[in-house]
Amino acid sequence: MTAIGIVMNKDKHNAWLVAEALVRLLEGKKAGVYIDHVVAAHIGRQDLSLPLEQFHEKVDIVFVLGGDGTLIGLAREIAPYSIPILGINLGHLGFLSESEPDDLPRAVDRILSGEYCVEERMMLQTEVFRNGERVHQSVALNDVGIAKGSFGRMIKCSVYVDDLYVGTYNGDGLIISTPTGSTAYSLSAGGPIVVPYINVILLTPVAPHSLTARPLVLPANEEIHVVVDATHNDIGLTIDGQLGYPLKINDEIVICRSPYITPLIKWKERSFFEVVRKKLQRENG
């Protein structure tokens, strides 16, 4: 028997209705169902309640109701456990989602019958060192951003790859991303789109003050060191555009491939290129 965990973005206006419909479908198919305890209380199904930190003990697959941001946040939280995730899009673009609310019955049938594949998406590990001491550590599915604040002037990022000097970038900052993150912030800054089934790390300058500063594609097994400098203290680190950490001058940020992966459930007949075409056309339309 497959046990399904349900997590949702509680701020989406139709999320509660979709969650209730999903519970009914899964119970009708005799599947095990566990729901984040806050959601369970709201829909009156405390009998299905399970704290998220215990999902790995009982859940085989997690259904995420929300947009890409909801899925990315969950991916970081359950990263150590490699639980496959199916995104059900209640957001805007939904690059990472594979199903829509109108398609719930078919999605449930396909999951319970095993008609899907799992893509293992690489993640990034980030550490911040200050005066030789590690002061911050985090994991990201999409990207790590090093940037000036809203009112700060340019910052200087000196980049080293496996202790080899790459160059110094003056501008608004840098984005270090996974292939999954290549269609997010990195894309808007001029970075390339990378297929998710190759493992590389992208380095994309943000508004560089140089015509020769261009994005780099680096092997996933190399370690990136970035030392930040500026004439002001308005510098910060962002993880997946969701978590922030303030940086100081001369901080060293070390970024490498994480030992964790995010397993995303995908339908076998849909290609990455089809998803990119449809999602970007929807955005431009």
C-alpha cells in the first residue's frame, strides 16, 4: 500500500477544497493518507494528522498543493529523506509541478499504479565563513544569491573554483544555481536554460559592470568560493529566494553540490522542452 502525505500552501484560495477532494480520492482508492497537522485540523480530519517532521517515518510520496515556491520550500525541509514529490499547481507558472487540480483523479490513478518516473534533482550546499568560523549553513534546490540591498551600491565578488582564481565581478551580485534553478532567477539575469538531467553548477553575474562578464557553467563536483567586498554593509545571501542571511565585508561563501537530492515525480510522456515551451509561452502571453 502506498502512503501519501499532503502538504499545501494555506494562502492559496482554493487549496482547502483541493486538499479535501484529494483526501476523498485517495481514501476511495484505499491508499494511506497523512496530512500536515494544521491542514488536518482545518478540514476536520485530525485522524490523518502527522507533523511534517515525521513524514519520513510513514510517507512514501508527498503531494504538494501550491506553486513552485511551496514545493521548493518543502524540498529543503525534507531534503535528508529523499521522499518523491508530486507538485499539484495552484500557483502561476508551476515549472516544477506535474499536475493541475482539474486532473486530480487521473493523477491519483497514475501514482497508485506506478505510471510515473522520478527525476533526481541536484541541490546545493552553502556555508558562510566569517573570520575563519562557519556562521551559516543551508541547502538550496534552485539557487544561492549573493547581492546588494535595495539601496546599496555595487558589490565586488571575487570567485575561486577549487582554489583557482576565476575573476572578480563588480555589479549587483551573483547567482549560483542548479539546473533546476536555471529557469528561475538565473534565467531572468541572462543565464542559460539547462536540462535537469545533467549535473552542473551555473554562475550568473547580476547586472555586471563589465561587458566581458558572462555566465559560467561549471562541473557539479567543483567547489565555488566567493569573497565579498563593498564600500557599504548592505549585502545579503538568499537561498531559493526564500531565506535570507546578512553578509559582512570579507565573508567567504562556499558553495558545492549537496549530498541531498530532490526526487520529483514526472509523467513519462512529458519532456523538459515541452514544459519550458508551454510555461514560458504562458508567462509571455
